[in-house]
Amino acid sequence: MVDTGKTMKALLKHVETFQPKMVKVAGLLVKRVPTMTESLTDYVGFEIPNRFVVGYALDYNEYFRDLNHICVISSTGKLKYKI
């Protein structure tokens, strides 16, 4: 998932030190975040709203990682499963 893009920028900077011929970025999920001014992905699976999503390997406090789908967790759900 590409969120703010900070991690991806750092990763791309590191990858560039190896002088690759080409680097392409694919994101299954790319959030619509107003603070992200440039697109860091060449291929986008799904563009999603700037909400907290869980499921299919994305967790919230170690919960929901094993869901076979991706969904938004509500504020009530966050309160119920907070640590």
C-alpha cells in the first residue's frame, strides 16, 4: 500500500544507489492523500480513500490480517481492538 509516499521515496533513493537500468513501482492499494504531491506508482491496482483499511495481510493491532478481503475499519472497531 502506498500511503504518504515517505517510505517509498526512501526505498527508491536506496535502490537508485545500485544504478538499475529501470525501476517500476506497483501498488495494490494507493491512498488518495492530499499531502502526496507526486505519483510514485507506475501501476495502481486500486485507488482507495484516505481511510484505515484492514484484511488480506493488513492488520490493526495484529487483528484482521487473515481476512480474505480488504475493508475499512470503523472508529468503533478501532476502539474495540485497541491495545
